[in-house]
Amino acid sequence: MAEYFTHFSCLLDVGTPENAARALDLYNTLSEAGASEEPPSDGFRLSIEPEHGGTKLWMRDDVTGDPERLIQFVKRCAVEFGLTDRWGFQYANTCSRPRLDGFGGGAHVLDLATGETVAWAYTDGWLAETLSDDGERI
């Protein structure tokens, strides 16, 4: 049986080491909420790593992750810490076995001041749609 995974790794600069510490509390609250969902959210891992500086949160999957949960968290941080830049990340969808529909990915960009999506791309179905537009079938 094939297993499907979503992988990502990105940083969010929250401005100060104090904000980074407070972000850990926000993360824990969000993780508790995700654990109580049915089915539970895959979530993501978060840490403050010295090589990224004391103001940057390193967010990544742990086997597989939930991009929507990541976006929710970043929006909460933006409101909590008054972030105003653009932020984005990209992700890869993979599969443990070769499957025609098992691979893809995307990217998402947010305006942190408004919480609105600036742009996004998602490749699931793109290849099949593009080939069928040319009369080809896969």
C-alpha cells in the first residue's frame, strides 16, 4: 500500500527573540487543537535554531505535514506580532511507491499585513489538464 507525504521547510522572522518564544506558545495551542480534530491534523514541527538566528522560526514537516495548518499559524503570528512583509513557502507531495498521481507540490505567498493570499500554485492535476488540452491522454 502506498503512503502519501507532504514535505516543506521554511522560516518566519517574527522580529525579536521574545516574539519567537511567544510563538512557541501559539504553536502549542494550535497543536493541541489539531490533535483533537478527527482525523488529527498532521501539523508541522517548529523550533528556534541558533543557525537561523533567535528571531526566526524554523517550520517543517515531521514525516508529513499540513500546509493549511502552517498557513493558519503564520497568520496568527502575523496578527500577534504585527508582521507586515510578504511570506511564502513551497511544498512537495510525494509517495512511498511509484504512482501516477503520487507526486506534485505547490507554493503559497501571504501578505502578512492583511492575511490575504497574494499568489499560490498547486500542481495536482495540472499535468493531466495540460495534456488533455492538447488532445493527449495520460
